[in-house]
Amino acid sequence: PGTGSFFGPPRAEKCACPLAAEGDSPIFAAGHHAGRGRRKNRDSPRDRLPSDSGSRRIENEFLRVTLDPARCGIGSIIDKKSGRELVNAKSPYALGEYLYERFDADQGAAYAKAYVVSPRYHWEMLNQNKPKLPPAKEHPYCATTARNATLEIHRSPVSATALFKAAPQGAIPDATQLQVTLYAGLPWLDLKWTIPHKTPDPWPEAGWLCFPIRGDDPTFQLARLGSIVNPATDLLPGTNHEVFCLNGGLLVNGADGGRTGICPIDPQLVSLEHPGLWRYSRDFVAHKPDVFVMLFNNVYSTNFAQWIDGRWSSRVRLWVPGKGQSNPTSLIGSSWEARLPCLAAVSDAPAGKLPPAAAGLTVTRNTDAAAQPSAPAAKARLPRGLLVTAFGPNPYGEGTLLRLWEQAGNSGRYTVQLPAGMKAAVAQPCDLRSQPTGPPLPISSQGTFEAKVKAMAPVSFLLSGAGNS
């Protein structure tokens, strides 16, 4: 443990955070941070990660995780706030368990026949299949999971980490690893799957991480490009109901009110209820709360890799939405916090001239019709479903470009507070190519202006005037 500084937004009180080492890199956990600001922190290790060297369990203030090395995954996750069990103990899979598939000729032919409109499209039949595979009776489909892993548990003032190592076995040709990490003071669980050396193989194959969630009569909410969708009601018949590409994470909502969030950070393809490769159904609706995160596949032909090899890792975050958080804001906020974590820097150099804390760009949502751009922050709330996707030099000309993009379906009016020292006088609404789209908005002497934002849409401004820098 040691001391350090990092860049994040300011708060009135001093912040103390544990600091530890991971190889040559220092790591620490400090919560309650937005972006584009700066704050100095001092280290203060705290015992928030209970330790029991004799148990196969890790926990923090929010989650208690029971490990299952026999199935190379997690057997139980208890949400300490509610006492709810997140993992379906009746599932054949452990949570985070690696599932490996090898497909057969019959599956490829059936998928191509169901998906391609007409056999006359010969090139498309070949693209969706793997022609000239040997008969399925000679090489049938098989699916197997990683088993009997070794388990190492490492603890520091910052985190508790379990590392599973599974050797090649049965149809699985390669060794794999699964790292499970809880952080002090942070209400989520991070998983990191690694394959040190993937053997190249042109046979159609796929790998998945399994997430058997506990919950009856589930509904799903998927953060996809342009909207949050419920696949049971929002998809047209005939579209892909078996494999979904995400632009964030997903929520599994049980009939009892229990909610679980899952965000694939590196892979973006998921299936619901069962692995969905080489399957096609016009109107499939998942009725089981099982999520499968794709790690790799080579089942498609034209324009796709014919075999997968090398070393790589895939990360996934799991969380429980907080009480009072709506599903869209928890889904969007938690997903982007996982995919774009806070940037930090640690230094032991002498202190400079900058103050320990400095605010960056701040955006708050106005709570009532009387709220004005100069209203105090106490009358506003932070919009977790709103992204700042651009704040810098205008690539098409003069001025500073600011772009906000609403992701959670909440239209509204927002107060934008510019960083201290930025003396812009005018915010000019513009399109994605910086062309004006309406009358300019005045920026107050306190550096604020009001932005009207539509649900699931971007809004852009060019900031200029009065010595803008």
C-alpha cells in the first residue's frame, strides 16, 4: 500500500482509497466519480474484503460469491442488500463456466435451408454453411464444459480475486482460465476469461461463457444500437432471435422483481436461453433466464475467419441495479462505466501548482419546469443514461464541439456546466457535420447553458466566443 493521485471529479470531502500492487502496476479503487475532472486522493487501506483462507468464497460489502472449481465457475452469488440468490443452482452450468461446441454437417445444412430464402441463391447457401463436412453420423455435434479446475484466491486491500485454471479435457483441446474479481466498495463482479493458446481448427466450433440467472418468468432488456429492446415484443418476425449484438449490456428481470445486469465488455454477441449459433427461428422468445456470451466462432464462411487461434481475453461485468434506479438508467450507466472506466494516474513526484481538485464538464438533468441554466446543482440530478461523446476541437472548423447522446429513453432539459476557465459565450446547435441547426444559445457568466435532449438521439453544440479555450 502507498499514496497516490488520480484524475476524477471533485467532492467536498477528502477521499481515502486502498492502494495495492499488481505486478509492476499500482491498483486502487475509488468510487463516486464522474468524468473530465481531477482530484487528489490519499491511501487508507480498509478491511472491506472479509478473508477466510479455508473457504472457497470471496465477498465485499455488496456480494458474496461461492466458487465451484469442479465446474470451473461460480456456484452462488448472494446480493447482501436483499439476500437474493443470483445464480440458478438447478442449471447444468455454473456461472462463468466455459462451454465449447463442435457442430456437425446436419446442423449447418438445416440452418442454411431455414435461413436462406431460396436454394437458387447457391452462393448464400455456401456462405451460411460449411460445405463438404463429413456426415453427422461419423462426426456428430458435441458440447462440453470446462471441469475440475485448480483454484487460487488472492486478496489485497483493493480486491479479492479467484483464478480458475482448467486443463484440456475431452473435446476441449486447449487450457483456459477464468478470473473472478470483487473490489472493495464497488457493487459489481468482474469476470475475465483467457485462453493462453487457442489451437487453430477449421472445423465449425464456438465458445461461450454461461450465465444461468435465477428468476421465474424472465423478461430481458438489451442495450442495442439506437434503443433498448425487449426481444419478446420489439422484434419483427423473421429477424434474428437467436444471436443478438449489443451496444452495451442487458438486464434479466424476474417476475419477483429481482434484477441482474450483465455487460460483455470485449465480446458483444449474446444468446438467450440456449446457445444460438446455427439456429434460426422466426419468432423464438426466451422463457429461461439463461444468458450465453459468445467468446469465438468460425461457423460463417465468406468474409469471416475460417479458424481462430492465438491468445486473448474476454471480460464481462455483472451487477445488481440499485434500489430506486430505473432499468434503463442502470443498464446504460453501468454498461458504459464497465466499457469506459475512469482513467487514473499515480505519481510520487513533488506537488505542482494545480489545486488538488478541479471540476471538468458537468451535465445535470433539470427536475422541474422552473429550473434555469443557472440553478444550483442541488435542484438537479446526474443523468446516467446520457453520454458525452465529443468535447474538443471542432474537426470541421472553428470552435469547440460538444455532443451529448441520450441512451436510456429519457427526453428532457439538461444544464451544461463548462469547466472553470473556459470562457465561451455562445452554444450554437449544429448537426453531426457541425452545420448550424437553430438559433445560438447564450452561455451565462457562470459558464452554464440549457440543452434540450430528445430520447435516444444526439444533440451537438459549437462553443465559441469570449476567449474560448
